Amino acid sequence: MLPEPPALRDESAYAAALDELDDLMLALPGTPASRRFDELVVLIEEYEARRDGYDLARMRQMLAGGS
């Protein structure tokens, strides 16, 4: 099992993650680049939830059609 990637700690790391995510937009599925893309999406969502003060689990549930 792979170790958990470190959480984004500040706006600088967040901006770097957004830049890297942009570079990986066209990554082919199943490649290391696409796995990194997926990892960055999670890290960015978690950072935005902490920064903006919303419940990420509840938001995901609502988007999935739950209440």
C-alpha cells in the first residue's frame, strides 16, 4: 500500500497543485500521470474544504444524490 500524500499546507502549495493539475489534464487513463491527477484532485478538494469551511463529505453525498 502506498503512503498517503501530504496535505496541501498553504496557498503556495495549493497554487502549485493547481498548476500541476493543469499540466496533467490530458493524462491517459491508467498511467502514473492519471493517478497523480486523481491524487491532486483529492488534495485540492480537501484543501478548499478546510480553507472555505465546508463539509466535504456532506457535499460529496449531496452531489451523489443523497440527502
